[in-house]
Amino acid sequence: MVIVIGSNPSVASPNCSPFHASTRSRMVLDEWFGDAHTDIIPLNVSDQKKEGNRPLTRNEILNQIPRIIKQLGEYPDAKVVALGKTAEFAMSLTGREFFAMEHPSGCNRKLNDKLYVAEKIKALRAYLKA
């Protein structure tokens, strides 16, 4: 079981669920996990869309930490993958171990580097097996 945590729902999502199946981010995420055969529990730092997909402010992140800790507590044995800097920052405040990945957004230019992505996926799969 793996908790995958992102920032907040995309304005492209038809609802406020994290990583909705119709979004590009979810499609990329599914490719990354591929044949890992693990249950994915999607979470976000915030459950609210932000106009223009603007980044969360520091205060918005800090206000969500108690909720995130509570949600993580429901899955004490799950591994956690933080997608993007916002999720990494939030996870660092929870005290829970996590693996950092790039956010799978279509706007993330680092994902254009196939070698970089392949190395990150290899490291992700090693984390999941450990």
C-alpha cells in the first residue's frame, strides 16, 4: 500500500478528488507505478482547487498539517510518495518517512528528460520494495 500525496486538485479535474483518473497527472502516475501491483491511496495537501492552479502558500500548507497527519495515521504501514515541492515540504513537517518524486504535471519540464525520469522511477520502485 502506497500513499501518494500531491499539492491540491487540478482545475482540470472534474471534482476535488486527488489525482482524478481523467487528469494527465494521474495518467503519468499510473505509468510510473506500472506493474508495481500496489494499492495507491491518493491524497493532497489541500483538497481545494486554486485559481489558475496557483501554488499553495506557506500558511495554507501549515494549516493542513494536522489533517494530513490524521490521514497518514489511518495507514501506519503504508509507504509515502510526495509528488512535488509542496508535498515534500508538507511531508517534512509531519515527521513521516517519504520518497520524493517530481510532480507528474504536464507543466513539469523535468519530465521531458527521459533518462532522468527512468532513474527516478527506478529509485521509486526500489523504495517500494524496501
